[in-house]
Amino acid sequence: MELQRLLQAAVEHGASDLHVQSGAVPMLRLRGEMRTLEVPPVENAELQSAIAAIVPERHRADLEHSLSDGIDFSYQVDGLGRFRCSAYLHLGHAAMVARVIRSDILSFDQLHLPEVIRDFALSRRGLTMVTGTTGSGKSTTLAAMVDLINESYRTKIVTLEDPIEYIHENRNSLISQLEVGSDTPSFQQGIRQALRQDPDIILVGELRDVDTLRIALQAADTGHQVLTTVHSANAAQTVERVIAMFPPAEHKLLLSQLAGSIESIISQRLVKTADGDRYPAVEILRGGPVTTKLIQEQRIDELSDFIAEGESGMRTFDQHLLEMYRKDLISGREAMRWSSSPEGMAMAMRGIRGLGSGQES
């Protein structure tokens, strides 16, 4: 097995990911679907050797132990590109997934993102959380937001990532990119470092624990713009998941900081278009007095109805899916597949009101 040739195949085919697993034929994810490469199955010894050659040095001494914990790292091949890699054990044998990272950062128009997300990027305040499942495009959306800030303002931007994916070049802004594990030991320590580096904007790759959350909320509460990701299905679930991290002794304080700091929650699902491409279906919750009140009073179950009113660019997933269906961008089957309420979506497709403001024919 020649790992570099497999990575080259992933890039040449336009794949989002390369999957290499001991005992199996390598596969590519193309437009959301797994496709087999015409190469022999991979042997465990050769895959372990290939992984050992590219992982950060700190993992090489006891590779098998590191693999049992899972290793996330970035890898660059000159002339080919960057990859976000996740190496792990499968039935006691080595396996790895390599996400292809584009060298260019796509614009909002190229990503088919709603215009209102530009406003969030340029707001210069508050906490913006981009949410979704693995592979839903969260990192790509954040990269586009940072790139827009970089072009628009003379600011200091600090990013904390595990691992670093997109490399940003300084334009009007100065950007410091810290990788967890090599530049800083953890997200929480990285944010502490960042706050001493005179930042205007802090990007936190993921809110993973209460320590990271606590410092991120403090940063947003003290006037910094904070961008981050959360693994959650929609805006309401994002708020619930964040609140669930609060220790009982700090619940009141952190809830107040969260309610007052939210600038936006952008939730994404990648859906297949009629021509085989993939576009993001996006749910948007915008911060403001009503959002603050609902979160402060923990009336989280009312957030979806508030979003559905469609004020200030807000929208639910189903409203966006219906819009794409009516523009013939996606099929009815695809809209139903990704809908939060398939029954309501079916009614809306038949022209029966039910998905919020302005969503009837």
C-alpha cells in the first residue's frame, strides 16, 4: 500500500474522504456515498507502518496505545494538499480516515450559504456556534467566515483547532493558528493563551467540555467575537447540549452568560441536489431579546417555533428544505429524508400551511 497514491486518488476523484482499513479495500466518499477503489485490500502491518510515518512524533513511541485512544492530526503532502486524519483501531487492527482539505477557501456564494451568515461573521461580537453532524461542513463554513473577516477588517484572529485544517494567509487581519497537542496542550489552555494575545476574534474548533465552554463564554461576555462548533442536530438541541455541561454550582452564571452572548446558531445538513451536488440545508437562530429570554427561562422547546416565525433571516431546516424543493434544487424524497418533521413537510409540499411564516403556496 502506498498511502500517498491513495491520497492522490482521493484528490483527483474529488472525494471528501479516504477510508483505509486493515483487511478491506480502500474506499472514497464521493458526494456523500462510499465508493471502492480498484486496489488490493490493505494489510495491517503496512497500514500501521504508513500511519507511523505520518503521525505526530509524540504518538510514534507507543503507536498501538495511541491508536486505541484514537489519533487526530493534520498531514500535508507538498504539491497535493492537506488532510485531516483520524487513525484508530478496528477489531484490534489499524484503520484511518483522511478528510481532504481544499487549499482554497470557498466563498459564501460557492458554498450556497444564506446571506445572513455574512452578518454574523462581520458582527464583531458574541458567540456564534456552527453545528451539525460529522461531515456536515461546519469547518468549511467557519473557514469562509474567518476569510470574510480577514478581508473586511484589520483585526487579530486566533484560531484553536485539533487539528488545523484550513491555513489562512494574513490579509487585512493578523491570524495566529494554534494546534492542540503541538502549539497548546488543550482547548482551554489555548483560549487562556489567546486572551493574553490581544485578540479581537477567537475561533475554538469545538466546544468539548465545560472548561472550554466556561472560558469561551467569558471571552464572549467580555467583548470578544467567538466562533465555534458543536456536534448537535439543530439549534434547540445545541442549547440543551451546552446547558447540560453546566456544573450545578455555576448553572445560574453560565446560563446568564450563554443567553446574553449568543449571536447566532447555524445548524447544517448537507443534502443532495438534483444534479448530484451537495448543498447545505441551514437552520438559523439569531440572538436578541426573545432568544435571550427563552434561554434564560430555559424554555428551549419554544425556540423552534420562534425560529419558524422567520424574523431577521431566521429559518428552520424544514423551511429551507421546502424552499430548495420549490426551486427544483432537491427532490421531494431528499426533502423528506432530511426533514425534522416529514409529516409537516409532506403537507407543505401539497400547499398546506404548516412550516412557519411565508411557507405556503
